[in-house]
Amino acid sequence: MGRPKTSASEAHALRGAVTVKDFPRCAQAEANPAPAWLSARAWAELLAMRRLERLREFAESVPKDIDRYKAIFDSPQPHREPLSEPWQSRLDGFQRLLLLRALRPDKLTEGLQDWLSRMLGPRFVEPQATDVATMFKDASAAIPLVFVLSTGTDPAQELFSFADKMRMSKRLGVISLGQGQGPRAERMLLQAVEEGSWVFFQNCHLAPSWMPRLEQLLEGVTEDTAHRDFRIWLTSTPSPAFPVAILQASSKMTVEPPRGVKANLQRAFMSQLGAFEDFFNSEHSKALPFRRLALSLTLFHAIVLERRKFGALGFNIPYEFTEGDLRICLSQLRMFLLEYHDVPVKVGKSSGGRAGFLAILILW
């Protein structure tokens, strides 16, 4: 509907049409106009673009305007730098990705995200919040609900909030599976099937030996044999030990960690601050300090999470910071604000900044 069509040859070029073996041949075909900053690989990529019918003229013009492309190469946001005319008007977003792949492949992912956001909308590139209510509608007493976890994610708080909303919080049994928890979990499951309560089995990947027994138990749970209010919630990372039959019969949701400081902040505000909503929006004298300090704390947490992409955090052993760490620190922040007459900056800094996060780093 009015969108420029991407040719198959351009799509193939974006996936990588040039190999290391092509570098010497490309160098012989035409000398690199800027070897000081333009690598042999990048120059080979630019020469390969001349094979594309709609990009041949553009690729041939690059050496004539090499200073402009040097500016794009040096830019902190090369995927958003404008091109010289007439190419700024003539090339579409996908064709510019080919130039980005040649000059700055490290920014290709961000360029793709911008392009997808323009073509399909931002919701296709921004992490979505866990929608437990929608997942619940697709389930029944005979259909388990499975959260497929990624590193650093934990949907427990969203489930607890949803159970409270559905007035099932007092009828929700929770077990973190592991060694020796199988018999206890089996008793809880059989009781829940009969009474119509919910069970929440966390970390199924940590109990591989009990998974076949869980599969047998759930095979016997049908709409006729189970109470209509019964629900079973499971969390697991991708694991070969998790029963395929349960996956096929379940309602599934993949829980991915947010990417970027902004996305981490949004996730924190949507999933964590809801528990403090009444106090957050109240006229209490400490509500304003709490809002300001909560923003600082969630921002600090978002930065800590984002820095994981540079490697594991922790002085002694790696530690995966989770939403539970932030939730504890927010609870401590509210408690100290209510206990002290003045805002306890030093106490809050020591508790949240050192005990809450830095102490975790050194495994206090």
C-alpha cells in the first residue's frame, strides 16, 4: 500500500553478499579511496552494491563524495545521518541499510529497528509488557499456562498482581521447583485440581527428573475431572527436559527482558510501581519525595541491567539483577520515608545503593 518494494537481490545483499575471499578481487578492481578509515571489507561491500540495479549509480558516486561518508562513519548515530542529494530523496530506508552495513555494521541492528518502526509501527520493536490477563483467557482447567523465560526475567510479580485482581491470591500455591520438591508439588497439584485453586510451579528446568511425572499428572487433568477454577502456571527456560506434550497443550508466553534504558524504565513503572500506586498518587507529605526517589532508583536499576550487555556483573561471581531486587529496594525506600520525619537521604543511599545493589555485587 504505497510502500517501496524491496528486491530479492537487495535482501540477499543485506544478509551478506561479500566474503573474505572477495576482498583481494575487489581491491584489484578499483583502489580504495580512503584506506585510512575505510576497511577492505567496507570497500568490498560498497563495490558489491554496484551489482544491484537500483543502487549501481549511487555506489559509483561514493568515491566522489567520500568526505560525506567519512562523517557518517564517524557519527555516533550513523543510521540517522542524512545522505547528500539526490540520494537522500531517491533511496528508501531499506537501501540505506545496505550503506550502513558497509560503513558501520555495528549499528545495523539499530538501523533495522528504526526501519521496522517506520514501516510497521513502534510496537514491533519495543518489548511488550507481560499481559497475563490475555494469556488467562486462552487457558482452562485442562490447558496449562507456561511462561518461557529469558535471562533476567521473572513474571512472578505480574502473576501475583493478577491473582489478587481475580481474588485468587489466597488460593494460589507457589513452589520453586528443585531437588526434593517433587512430592510436595504433586500433593499441591492434586489438591488444587480437586478444590479449584491455582498452582504456580517456578523454574521447571531445575527439576528435569520430575518433569515426566508432571506430564503424567497433567494428562489426567481434563475438563470433566478438574474443578473449573483450577489453573496451573509454569515457568521454565528453554530446556530439552521440559515435556513437549505440555508445551503443545498449553497457552504459552515468551518473557523477554527489555532492551535499552527507556524500555527498562517503562517495565519498572508498569510492573513494580503498581504495588505503590495508592501511595504514589496520594496527597501524603512523603508522596512527592517517594516519586522523585523512585525515579532515581528505577533509573539506576535500568542502567545496571543495560550494562549487562558489556559482560557479567559482580566482583566475585556473575549476578543476574532481577525485578525482585528493585522491588525490595522500593519497599525499603517507602518504609524509610514513612519512619523518618525528614527524607533519610543517607539511610536510603546506604540501603538502596549499597545494601540493595552493591552488596549484591560482592555477594554480601
